[in-house]
Amino acid sequence: MPRYFIEIAYNGADFHGWQKQPNATSVQETIEKCLFKQFANTEVPIVGCGRTDAGVHAKQYFFHVDLMNQVDEIQFVYKLNRMFPKGIAAYSMKEVALDLHARFDAKMRTYRYFIHRQKDPFKEELSWYFPHDLDFEKMNEAAKLLLGEKDFGSFAKTHTDVKTNICNVFNAQWIRDENGYYFEISANRFLRNMVRAIVGTLIDIGSEKLELADIPKILAAKNRQEASLSVPGHALFLWQIDY
């Protein structure tokens, strides 16, 4: 049974995240239904490189699938795109070693959160409108305090099935662009709701509702109640996966 890595992107607006779940439409379930039809009503399970929350997008996402036989990769991607709904696109497909795992072998994941400062109807679905003044430099100083291997329990959704809240953050910074700001963060792994909670907390730093000294205190507390409210999910993108 050859194993393939398939690269896709998706707009999360119509999905309750990647992970298959009862009574909700997910990206994983949608793809598996397409594969079910492609292979004559045969179940074809897939394994994704990670989870995304409801409404969150993925500019780059990989999943692996084990097939009964080798396939023409270009034709297979073409057929997938014909079956996928408009919110999902397949980009490429590559046969890999049987022991390569889409989730466990990912070394780094990068997210971006987009904010626009002027009201714009063409950005509303993919960026968060936040017209208030922010101390950009102070938010970047606070972001530096997140770097390294730390317990991010204060920024994680409670009552999840993870064994540890330890994550190693390689990069965290705010960047100005022509649309406003975006926050970029890279780590070996992320907890549920982690990026949205971090962005909300850093914005409170930039709005002078919190001080730089509060970041170490929030981390040390390991309590979700100590961090700020999460920002909306529609402006968050899983941006890149590195293996």
C-alpha cells in the first residue's frame, strides 16, 4: 500500500475545523467523503498534519493517505479538485516512505493572524477589523517573551486530551504590511485556541490594558482565566508546515 502526502489549502468559513466530529461539517470528513466516491464506495481514512479550530483557514496543509495501488499523481489531484467544494483546493501529491507521518513528522508549524485598520468589505472574511490604536513596538517586545520551550496552558482551551502543554516557540512577531498588521508565530506544536488567545493578550498589551510584566505572570499561572479573550477565528491562517 503506497503512502501519499497531499498538499491542500482551505477556507475554513464553512467548516468546524479540520477534525472529523459528530453533527458538524469538517474538512477531514469532506475529503474522506470525496475519496469514498473516488474509490467506489470504499472507506479511505486520511491523517492530517494537525487540527485547526472552527472557521480557521489553512494556506498550506498536508495529509497522508494509504492507497491500495499507485496512482497518477497529476490526474489524482485533478480529480480531487473536481470533487472538492469551492472551499478546498488540492495542490500536489507525492509518494513518500511508508513510515512518514503527516502529523508526527512535522517539525514546525507557522500561523498568521491578520488585522486591518480601515474598514474594508473585501477583507472582512479573512482579516479582523480593529481600528483602535496599538503600540506596535510594545506588542513585539511582549511577543519575544513567548520564545522558547514553555508551558502554554494559560493560552489553551481547557479540558482537551493533550498530555502536555509544553510548546517550543521559534518565532513570534508582529509585521506591518499594506493592509495593516499580521502576527506570525512558529512552533513545534500548538494547543487548541493557543494562537487566538496569544493574539488577544498581545493586543491588550498594545492597547495598554496589560503590561509587559504580565506576560511571564500569565505563563506561570498555567490558567486560561489569566490570559485575555481569544480573537475571532476567521482572520487566522495555518500558513506553513515544515518537515
